[in-house]
Amino acid sequence: AKEEGGARAQRYLAAMQDVITSRLALEKNLRKALERGEFVLHYQPKVDIRTGAVTGMEALVRWVRDDGTIVPPQDFIPVAEKTGLIVALGEFVLREACRQMHAWQKRFGRLKMAVNISARQFQPGLPDTVASALADAGLDPGLLELEITETTMMRDLALTVSVLERLTTGGIAVAIDDFGTGHSSLYYLKTFPISSIKIDRSFVRDIPNDETDATIVTTVVSMGRNLGIGIVAEGVETEAQLDFLRSLECPEVQGYYFSKPLPPHAFEAWMENRLRV
Ligand code: C2E
Ligand code: CA
Ligand code: CA
Ligand code: CA
């Protein structure tokens, strides 16, 4: 039997209500989680493909719930972005990553700590927030790198230029994250002060077999080399991918092949183990 229009509309409204209610609940929980210190950072190494040396690490946020379950960022970052909570969460991430790198530099040397910056954080006040996080941690700006996506950069070009110039003048490195997935990647390279690009995992996944992806990656690596900027291939999982990237002389790699993102203690153990071999 065909449902009455009225009844269908009712059902739709009820479903919408559920979506809104659960989003509000999640928002409230996220706010509480931030107050209670339930967010932690995991760290994934970046490796020099030629020497095998660790060049730095990327900080990736996780939410550890009361019962110990770990919530991955894709389950809460979108809501944090919509509600604006990402600004406070992002500042926590920045401060914690700077603090951790300062603590690690005596033990592991001058490595670069990379922090993801979301679009909502990319505001005129960002350079001051970053400067204050660095100062409070006592961290050299040369050890901090911000990963910013193309989508963020394209929102307001004048703002992007001014914020990036203030950041990089202070000695901070800026990487274009998820390179190739945005709209005018090459334009960004020409216009913004970028120190490196991260080739998105979607291009790395099927190399060397997929000819299109292999060509794209080859071209991006050689372009980076010619422009004198760093290249990191993301999402390297296999020896075959690594061999191919090595043949291209892609300078840096990151991915499960080396390590998943690890909590601080496990990251330390991983580093110690690597220094021993
Ligand atoms: P992203 O910045 O592109 O980070 C890379 C993601 O790929 C991470 O997922 C990482 O665990 C995963 N990954 C790394 N190597 C491999 C690999 O070899 N194979 C596969 N299959 N995956 C790999 P994660 O930690 O779940 O983070 C997902 C996204 O959430 C990040 O993508 C980033 O956009 C966002 N995110 C994470 N932490 C933060 C943060 O502190 N602030 C902001 N604004 N966003 C964050
Ligand atoms: Ca990233
Ligand atoms: Ca990425
Ligand atoms: Ca990504």
C-alpha cells in the first residue's frame, strides 16, 4: 500500500530529528571529552627513502573513551569542524605535539613534527596561536610543520597567502596535504610558500601496476625535485610500492609499511628499535 504523503513527511521529520539529536549528543560528548582530556595523539614516522632515517612524524588525534575504545578521527573531526569545536581541539593538538617534540628532541634529535590544520583553524589568528604554542613548549619553529589541504588553501587566496607568509617567515614548514585531490594543485605551488607536498594515498595505492597512477606519481616526484620542494608519498604499504618510489628517487615516504600511527610509548619503542639496527 502506498504511504500517505503526510505519513511519509512525518517519518522523514522523525528521521531528521534523530540525526540532529545524535549530532547534538556527539557535540556535547566531544566538548566534555576535551575538558576531560580524552584526546590523545598518535605519531606516524616519515622516513628518508635513501638512508632509512626517520625525518619526522605526523601527529594524528584519537579520542580514547571511558571504556578504553579508541575513536578514529573520521568519526569526530567532521562534527568538530561543523560545530567549530575543531578550533579548541586543534589548539590542543598543536600544543601537545609541540610539547612532545620538545621532550623527544634530546632523545631522537631534530625531527620535524607535522600537525594537521583544518579549514576552520586557518584564520588570521593562526600564526599567533602557533607562535604561542611554540613559545610555551620552548620548541624551535624549524621543527614544526603544518599540513594543510588544498581545499583549505583555495577558500580565500588572499588570506592563504598572508597566513602562509607569516607562518613561513617565522621558520615553520608548510606541506600541502592530500596533494592532487584538490582543484588547482599546480597553482598553489606557484603562489604559496610551500616546503613540501604529500602525494595522496589514492595515487600511491595502486603503484606500480596502475599505469596512470605510476605516471602521475612519477611526474609529481620529478616536478617536486625540479621545483626544489620536498615530496612525501603517503600510504606506502608494500615493498613493491617502496621499490617503485625508490626508483623515482622520491625523497620521503610514510605508511603502514614502516609503522601505523603509534601512541607515544610505542612510538618511542619503535624509534629505539630502529636506532639499534
Ligand atoms: P591525513 O592527514 O591524510 O592522515 C593520514 C591518514 O592515513 C591517517 O589516518 C593514517 O593513519 C592513515 N595512513 C597512514 N599510512 C597509511 C597506510 O599505509 N595505509 C592506510 N590505509 N592508511 C594509512 P587517521 O589517523 O585515521 O586520520 C584520518 C584523517 O583525519 C587525517 O588524514 C586528517 O585529515 C584527519 N586528522 C587526523 N588527526 C587530525 C588532527 O589532529 N587535526 C585535524 N584537523 N585533522 C586530523
Ligand atoms: Ca596529514
Ligand atoms: Ca594526507
Ligand atoms: Ca587523507
